Amino acid sequence: MFAVSPLALAPAALALSCALMAAAPPTLAQAVPSGPPIRLFPPPETMAAPDAAADAGTGAGRVLDDPLASPGPSAVPFSLTPPVDTPSFDVVPTVASPSAIAVETLGPLDPDGAGPLAGAAGLGGDPWRGIPRAEVLALLPELPTLTPSPAVKELQRRLLLSRGSPAAAPGEPEPARRFGALRVETLAAMGDPRGAADLAALLPEAMTADEAAARALTDAELLAGPLDCAAATERAKPFSGPYWQRVALFCRLRAVRIGGGAATEAAGAAPAGDDLAFEMLREQPGGDPDFLRVAEAMAGGPAVRPRSLRDPSPLTLAALRALQAGLPPDVLSLTDPARLAAVASNTGTDPATRVTAAERAAVALFLDSRRLEEAYRAAPAKGDELLRLKDAVARDRTARTRALVQQAMLAAMGGGRRVELAGLALELLDPPMLAGPVGAVVADMLDTLSPTPDAAALAPAAARLCFALGRADKGKRWHDLALRSRPTAEVARLWPLAVIALGPPPGGGALGLAGWLDESLRGADPEARARVAGQLALLQAMGVAVPEEAWRRTADPEETAPTPADLCPPTADPALWQRLAEASADRRVGETALAALLLLGNAGPAGTPPAVVARVVGALRAVGLDNDARAIAREAAAALAG
């Protein structure tokens, strides 16, 4: 391929334009003014900032009318956006000197750069500009896969599915594992087998050469269920070994259970062939004896009742689910949320075990709210437990208690009883649960109530939950009720979250920055002051002007002022901190998102120091990822508002 430099065509274009002007009618030629250069834009001092129009609509970046603001410019300790030089808008026509046409040979397209998301749906047209391939390949395996944050998971999903790839350095050898295969493996590990499969379909070369990625995708599909056996068979063709033989056996046995004898013929298997497969797999070293026992039951052998499953393989769990066979309670010792999700989706599992597994998987975003509700409804109540839930909540904050509250809510008819149960459900929510499926189940319960004065006691917690989930309209209704009914410190703590979720109200609203600080700092201990400083950092990262006096007020009288957010906190990786700053300053979108995700890690915004979250939010906004920045800031602010 060849590329022609636009600058090289300037002389030809100039000659053509001169010829056209010479041939134009006299009136047209006279219409061309002469004299000094024409200013094509208004003077810089009369122009609004580039984001002014957007800010007028969203409220982002608005300066609150605040009595604490000092006159004149002041230093802002938590400045996250690098200074930007105001460009000159004086346009002076210039003519390039004649030169030869520049011809440049472009390299071949990278097959690993395919992706189902392009442009605005992903992270732009060239997300990996400016970061070498070797660095990306080293950082991808470190991405979080167990985060409880929907905002983090969505940003990571779009990063991995975006079209584009990092460039290799000159003379760089081919890596041991390819960029495309690592993306597929990471998507599978974070519980997105559908996205991983969509990406794998676009990367046949990478998948053919990387058995680890092919196995990771197959395992993820087995756990999420149902496995696409046709796709798995095609995926297995370049490989051999006991794992793929077990997958083939599972597919044949499942087809028999679903379709009977006709399915057996369609799959090309006979009972004798399966007997031979069993014998071969038993003789393989390092096999999977648990799976073989379950597979024999699928083939018509004796029923399987495992007494212990401390490390079941994805194939074993998929086979047990196909049989709807019960699972022993010791599967709850599993720490892998993908396997816990498979346990929860097995209807043969004991309900108490199932509901605990379902909630643990849902917190890590490996199970959605619909399937979590199904597990909640299956948990049995004993005696009059549903009538004594207030006592149960006081002593037991487990998944089973949350399930009983949900069941009682489904059965309750009276308005007062429903308000009481919704309050118990809100009380049982821990911060990591707010933005995910567990919080969504409680928010669905709130949807059956109206934000009227008889539910005022719920309003602060209900507003916090709805804002954390991104349900801004419903959150605003509960927040308005809280402001009317309960002007307390509990309501004051919601002000930063409401500003982040809705945008700053004109004049700061009924409470405003000064009122929020007054309420939040009254009698505050050092921990509370640190929380307020974290909220200030998030507000400033979202574009709200924070006066210097506000920062001084958050400092403990016997301590120094809070550490500025542009200084790396002790808990943050200094190398990632610097990478984030440099990448966002140069508007390298993919590298900025990658560094941000690594800094947040598996803890997510709710479990990461606010100074780090604020730095991440500011960096994402600097490269145009405003929606992702707001979602991350919202989750962090919801945790701080508790």
C-alpha cells in the first residue's frame, strides 16, 4: 500500500485554484478582498472554553456559589488536569514550498487488531496509539477480573473488545502469546464468555496458536452454560489431549440426554465408542476423576452423590448441572466466582448452599440480578422467621437473611410492612454491594414503593442506592424527599453524591458546599474528616471548583492539610501513577484506561483510596471518557456517603 502526503499536493492545488480564479467572471474576482490577514475566529478572550457548551447542559465544571470561595485565583490542591496552553486563533495563510510527492509504504494490517466494537462504541478509532506492544502484553494479565464494580468491568470490557492494536517496536521479536489471544483469555476470566467468543470469532489465527486462550474460553462457557458444542469442537481441532477428549465426551453425553438415540447418531457416537473413550480417559495421567464419575452417570450409570467437591473442574460442574445433581456444602470453600455461579445455577443444589453461592458470585458480577432473585426465592424459611426478620437482621447479615427479606417483601400487602421490609433490605447492603446485582434486587423492591412522607425514613439510603446504580431519576425523587423530611447529617452526606450523579444545581442547591461542610464536619473525628476530603477530591475531579478554604477546613486542627491528590498516595503503584498522568496528558486513550483499571484493581472505586479514584476520574475525563469517569466517581461517592 502507498500513502500520499497531503502537504505534497499543496503546490498542485494552489496552481489549480489560481487557474480557476483567473477564469472566474470579473464580479467574482472583485469579491476577493485584499489587505491584511482575515481573522477567521473571534479573539481568544471572547471565546468560551471548549467544554462550556457541554458543561451548560450537564452542570459539569460549574463553579458553585459558595460563601467559602475566596476572591481571586487560588491554588487548588487536588488539580488532576494538566495545564493547557490557550492556542492562538490568528489564522495567517501560508503556502508550502514546492516539494516532490512523498510516498510511504505502510506495514501490513495487524490481524490481532480486530474487535467487535469500533469508534464511539469502543474507545475510539486508535485506542492503543503511543504505547508499545510489549508493554501492553505485560500489563494485560494484571487487569482485574474479580472487581465488584460495574463501571470498572464495563470500561475493561470495551477496552478489550475495541478494534485496534498496539504497534510493535522496530525489530521486536514475535511475542510468546499474541495480543488477540490475551484479550480473549482476559474476557473469559472476568466472566464475559459471550464477549470472548465474539472476539475469538474475529481472531482465528490467534486462537489456533494459543491453547490456553481456547481452554479459558471453553471453561468460561462451561461454567456460564450452556456450552456451544459445535463451536467448542471447531475450536479444539488444532489441539489434542485429555482435556479436549473430555469436552467431546461431555458434548456427546449431553446430546444423548437432550435428544435421545437420534441425538447419539447425529453426534456420530455409539455406546461402544463412549466405553472406549472412558477407558482411554481413565488411563490418562493427571485426569479428572470427578468428571469421569459424573460422566458415567450421564451415560446411564449409577447416580452420583458427591460427598466432597473442594476443587471441581468446570467440566465437572457443567456435568452436575446437566444431571441436576446436588452439590455438597463444601463447594462454598471455592473462591472462584465463576464456579460459584455454576453452583448457583444448578437447581439440584441445596437451597441454602445455592443462595450463598449465588450472592458471592453476584457481588463479583458473575451472576445477574435476575438469577440472584431466583436463588433468593428458593431459600426456605423456617417456622415464623418471616415475621421476626428485624431480630434476624440484627444478628445475621448473611445471604440467607437477605433472601428471607426479599421473600417477605413479595408476600407483604400492607404499605407500612413494605416500608419496614425495604428499610431492612437497605440496612443489609454493604458498600461493595450497592452498584451491583445485590443492590439492584433491593432497588427493584423500592420500585414498588412511592417516595411519599410515610417512607421518609428510607429516603437517604434509597437515594444513595439509586445513585450508586446510575438510576438518577429515581435517586432524585428519593433525594428530594430526604431534603424535605430529614435535614440531618445523614442527608448532608449525600450532597457530593447527588452533585456527581445529577450535576451541580444552580447556586449549589438548598444545601450547597458550605452547608454540606458545616454538617459533615460538625464533631467529625479524623476518619470522618478524611472521608470529607475524599468527597472533595471526587467533586473537583468531576469539574466542581473547590475553594482553598474548604480544603483547610477538612484538616484536623492538630494535623497538616490533606495531601494533594496529584501526589502519589502510599497505596498506589508509583509507576502506574506516573503512566496515568503521562498517558492522559498526551490523550493516549487505551493506555489511560489500562493504567486506570490497574490502579483501581479488584477493589474497585468503593475500596480504593479516594485520592486514587479522583486521579483516575480526572484522567479519564481528560481523554474524553466522561461517562466512564462519572460512573466510577459515582460508585466511590456512594461508598463515602454511608
